[in-house]
Amino acid sequence: MARSWEYSRGRHIAMQVTMWLILAVTLGLAALVARARGRGMEGLGDPAPLGPLVVRWPDGWSATPARDGDRIVLTAVEPHAASGHGGGVFQITEEGLQGPPASPADCADYLASNFPDQDFDSYQVYFVGLHVTGVEAQIPAEGKPGALAASARPGLYACTIVPLAPGENLAVIASLREPPPITESDKDLFRKLMRAIMPQ
């Protein structure tokens, strides 16, 4: 292998130019990725801490965090929903759980235990910001407009369980309740809110 002082001046300049081009392309790609992520979060408010997580809610909605025993609950309400004229309600509940790390099947069981006697279909989803899988469900199940259980309100629900330490987990349930019927734009907003949940 040639030593650096054995390269001709022209080759030395070409290598320097190549390195600067690689650096410029890398920085350009990083800027594009950051811009794309920012566009994905358009319409959401600033990140805010909630327990060990950081969450966001739709811009202009009023949010209230509260503690309910071992649970931390954040409720964000669409402006006209607060005045009693319908509208969306986004809620995140965090609850500490003891035991081994959970699988998506455990998340489905946990969601079902919070809504007993309620018929809903759940499917696996990936919580991008938390790097864990979980489940998402629509209540009542699409195409099954049967009576709702007293414990459930119509809307979109998602659940994941985040490992914090050995034997210590955090169950996260999020919901977006909108006046029926649930639309594709409701589902898009809900998934955007899911992507915005991140660790502190």
C-alpha cells in the first residue's frame, strides 16, 4: 500500500475532493430525513414529558395530565369537544407492570382485560418511536356495530408494553375517540400520534 507522501499532488487533491463530496452527501441525506420526520409530525403540538415517555397531541387541543393511583393519564380534547359539541378526545394511559417483557399477544390480552365483554379485532402494529410492537383495535369492531360494553367508548385504541428494567414494564394504552363513524383521516391522525410517543 502506498504511503500518503507517495501520492501525486493530483491524486491527493482528488482524494480530498472525494472525501468532501461524501461528507456533503451524508449531511444532505441527514437533512432530508430530518425534514421528512418533521413533515410527519405536522399538525401536532410540542413534545411534552409524561412519566418516562414524551408524547404529543394535536395542535390546538387542550391537554390535562393526571394521576389515577398507579396510572398516569393524559387527556387531550379538541376545542369544540370541551364545549360539549362533540369532537375528538385523545388519551394516553401509562401503568407500571411487574413481570417478564411482553409480546404483542400479551398486549392484546391487556387491552381485552381493560374492555371486558367487548367484541373487537386487534392486529399487530409497530410503535416506531418506542421501537416495540403492540396491538391496535377499533371499538366496536369494523362491520360489527353491536352494543358497546359499558366500559368502552367507540374509537381507536392501541396498546404496547415497554420494558423499563428487568422485571419492570410500562403498559401504554392510547385511544382516539371521535364521533362515529371512524374515518380514514381519524386513523391517519391516530397513527401519527402513535409515532410521536417516544422515551425521554
